[in-house]
Amino acid sequence: MYRETDLRRMFNMQERFSFLKSAESMENVSPPWFTLWEELKHTIGLDADVDVQEMETTKNPFVIPVVVKDSEKAAALASVLNLDYNFGSVRVITQVQDGDGTKVTPATPASEQAFADMIKMVLKGNPLFVDAVVRPFAPGTMDVVFPIFKAAVVQFFNDELSDKYHNYNELAARVFKKLLHDGPGGIPPYCSTEKIC
């Protein structure tokens, strides 16, 4: 049985969020695939050599073209970036292209060091990137790759209802964790934040 204060609190919550039920207000809430596009734009796209273009939404799967001026860097980006996202009924493909607009085929890194070198090549020039380090996950275990990012917040407008200004706010390392391939060649990246003290 609910107490009167519980009922009052539930009624107030229903009243506060009743506007979400209208179709008009729901049109203004950013769907997750647009959040993904913004994440790419505000991380990978900060590099002057990388252009995260408008998402093509005319047919499913949606496509986010990412054009990289240098073909070697484009091949490395295609190898380290997560290229396929599933949002239930909507699938999104990140399509890496070289400066000529040719789709790039990803390669599988042969070792942890090769994966770290690919990450360094891809993120060199990105203001959020610090380094990629290969070391054992724990003493006596296999080597893994630790991409290290600045202690920075990725922020953009995203209809985020839990933020006063409707912004998306996330640590750079956490955004890159979502965007980087989670284990090419069985080598997982452990995205980390630089030490600040």
C-alpha cells in the first residue's frame, strides 16, 4: 500500500513528464543514431584531416561517411573504428573513405603493438588524444592496448532532458570506448584518461 507522500511524489513525476507523451515533443528528442553521429563529429572529427559528413538516412542501414584525406590514415581508421551499430530497428554503418571518396577496407592488426600503432596514426593530430601504450593487463597476464585520452568532456546539444542545458556530457575516454572497435584481432582497447594529479 502506498503512503500519501509516495502517491503525491508519483503524481508529481507523472505531471512533470506528461509532456513526453505527446508526439510533438517526441519529435524534438534526439534519436540515438544522431547522438552517435555527434559523438563521431566531436571526437574523431576534431582532427583537421578527418571529415565526419552528414548521416545518410534515406534507407536503412543509415550511413555516416567519414572522409580522411590521407589514404594510409583512412585504412588505419577503418581498422580501429567500430563500423557497425545496431539500434533495434535502425542499423548505422560508419563508412570510412579516403580523400578520393573510395571506401576503405579495414585490416586486422597482427599484434598489440600493431594495434597501438594504428591508433597512434589515426589519432595523431586529434586534440583529445595523448598516447597508446602496450602493457600487460595485470602482472603476469597478456599484453593489451591502453589508448590514453585527455581529461576532457565531450559536450554537444542533444535534447538531454537530465541536463539543464540539454547537453550531452561525457568523458572523452568513455566516448572513444564506444567508438573504437572492441577487439580487432582479439585485442581489446582499454580507453583511459590521462592522470591529472
